[in-house]
Amino acid sequence: IIEDVEDRLNEKLVNPLRGLGAAQLSSGRPDLATRTFDRATHITHVNEGPHNIQQVEILEALAQASLMMGETKGARAVLDRIHALNVRHFANDKLALIPSLMRRASWQHAAHYYNDERATYRRAIRIIEDNLGKTDPQLILPLQRLGRSFYYLDLTQADTAQRQMVTSGEIYFKRALRIAEQAPDLDWREVADAKLALADNYIYAQSQNRARRLYNELWTFLSADDERLAFRAETLEHPVPLFYDDLPRYAFSGADANAATDDLLTGTIRVDYTVSTRGRVRNIRTEAIPPEFTDMQRMVHREIRRRVYRPQMSDDGPRQSDKLLFEHEFSYRQSDLDALRKETGEPAQRSSDESQDDGTDEQR
């Protein structure tokens, strides 16, 4: 309607295009969403100029679409565009740049650019220190996130330098806790979060005695009243993963043009496992529906195996948690499943129209 009444470059098209792109993302079509967000961005350029700040939210959605398709280089290029726009817009107000830097670091984390993520958090920290001082409570969050970024290393093949990097995250958690404990009128939740973050770091670094001491202090601190007991139940009375990576949502490339003509079906990977008192995963059992997507099974199994958890706590200290369940849903095409079955010598499934006729298409 807008195109007919106005024209194809009218600024009124931006919001409905954003909505269309969001719907395409949620329905598992990042390839279509990319084209939609590109068009919305182009319209903002025509109407507001190439450096308009209004396009940032569209570009963030475009970066999300690129990540969903596994195109991390494309996502990184979009993030660089967003950063350039924010730096230009907030050139005279460095503190106003902090929210955009925090979002930038989160996107860099999602794209697995962990060194870039750390550099961004350090920049945010320097800006706060230069403008507000080295003990301002606004430092707590970027310090904690900088510390958590050091969790994302492959310890199965870590050399000495990597081991040193792992332990170096501790200094940021310690500093955040020190600022939290010394800040007047800071909410007790922020103090608890800061102590919890340091205890989690000790679990990750396998400093069990230090971790247990801090967890026990927190258990007592959070047992004072009903409000704190509710927080204790949320944070300490069940295992919590300290870090995790997003798993692929597709058993094929999301950018594959053939996906446009194929209906997407849903598969499920289920993992049963145990978390020990040291926060390590044990006794893993994996099953999949359909079972042919073995590569997806291996990725999910590997992701669960590498996780480190905050163990379940009790009055007597950490407890082992048994019979935990993790489920991962993914999308696949019937043609991919048929190809896998052909490789293993199994008969290919009938077309979706035939299966619907006899009521056997419940999986879909």
C-alpha cells in the first residue's frame, strides 16, 4: 500500500520492513531477512543520509541474520559499520558511547571474536575511569564481562600461555568485587553477583577450596530474609552453566538457496548428563530424532561435555546433580534426510504430501 500510494523509497516503509525481517528471522529464514534489512537500510540512507543513527537497530538485526547463517565475517563487517556510526554520533560525549560499546562487545562475543570483545570492554573501562574515576560502580559490569570472556578458550589443548590467560580473568572479577563492596548504597544483589562471579571463576580454574569458601559465604549472606532466599534459590540451588556457545539451528547452510523451495522440518537432540560437585559434566547420553544427523549429535554432545557449571549448593556445600536434561531443536530438509538415509542404505521417506495422506507426518 505504501509503495502504491507513495513510492518504493518512502521512509514510511522502514518500520514495516523491520517487522517483516523480524518475522523472517523468527521463522528460520535469515537469508530472506538479510535482503529485507538491506532494503530498509538503503531507504534510511536515501532519506536520512548514509551516516544516520536510526539505522543502527536495523544493522544489529542484519548482524543477527548473518550469524544465524554462519557468516561471521559478514557479521563482523556490519558490527564495524555500527561502531563507526556510534563513534561519529557520540564524538563529543564519550560516556554516551558506553551502551553502544557494551552491545558491540556482546555481538563480538556471539560472533566468536573474543579478542575483539576484550578490546571493546577495555575501551569502555578506560572511558569510565577517565570520566568517573577508578572506583565508580559503573565499572563493575564491564569488568565482570571482561573476566567472563576468558572462559572462552579450548582447555583440552591449552598450552602454558593459554593457561596464563585463563587465570588472568581473576583480576577483573576481584576488582569488580572490591568496587562493589566499597561502594556506598550499592544494592545487595550487585554485591552478591560480584562475589558469585569470582566464585564461578575459581570453579572454572579448578580452585575448589577458594570457590567453596565464597559459595558458603554467599549461602549464609543470602539466608537472611525471604527476598534473599528467593535469590539464593535462583542462583545457588541448581546447577548453572558458566559459559556456553550457541548451537547451529540448521542441519544445512542457512544461506543455501535450495532452502527457499524446501519445507523445513524440526529435529531434536536430547542429552542426559550429570554435574559433579566440581561443576564438571559426567555420564553423558545422547539421542536424536531423526537419528541420521550424526554431525549435529556430535556438536551437541561436544558442547555439553565442554561446559563448566556452578554446582548445586546446599547447607552442606556442593552436591552432585543427576538426571539433567538438555534439548536442542534444529531444522532440516527432507531432501537432506533422504540423502543421509541413502548413504546408509535405508529407504528414503515418502514425500510430505503422501505422508500427510495417511497421518504419518506427526514429526513435521
